[in-house]
Amino acid sequence: MLTVYKFTPAWGLPDISPFVLKLETYLRMAGIEYESKPGDPRKAPKQKLPYVEHDGKLLGDSRFVIDHLESTRGAPLDGRLGPRERAIAQAYRSMIEEHLYFVILYQRWVEQG
């Protein structure tokens, strides 16, 4: 069984972290059963949440977890994409995770604070 260690629900969301939401959405779309538990970043491999325990190993970072599951279980969700579509998807993923994330944090903690 896969265990996802994460934050808690808040503000009407299932979790306060967009990276937890990404991982759990992937798991549901891929049909992978899992259980959720409150996490402690101090115990995480990269000192941040989410992380998972899978086959006795701790894996950190939602992208690395997804890559690991796709390589061990096969059939990635984007398996039908060609090289061009994969490049576009990677560009969007990078933009959202590395840039838009900070806009969301600003709105959540500064503008609504």
C-alpha cells in the first residue's frame, strides 16, 4: 500500500499544498490506491511535504514520486503524447510549479492575511 504524508485540509481544499493536490490527483487518475496520513517534514527525505512510503522506501517531491510510479507501474498518463506535446506539457508544468506557485502564496498569505 502506498502512503502519502501530507498537510491538512483548509480553506475548503482537501489540502493546503498544491503539490499534495497534484500528487493525489495523479494517484486517483492512475487508479493507484493509497492512504493519507499527516506528515512531518522533518521525517521527509527532502524535508518537505508531500512524501510517500512505497515498498518500504521514502520518496520525496511530488514530481519524483510520479516519475517513480510511472516507471514501476508503467502506462504514464501522458503516454499518448508525442514529443512536441510532451515539450509543451513540460513547459506548462514548469511555469505553474515554479512561477505561478509564488503568486498563489502571495495571494493566500499577503493579500488575504
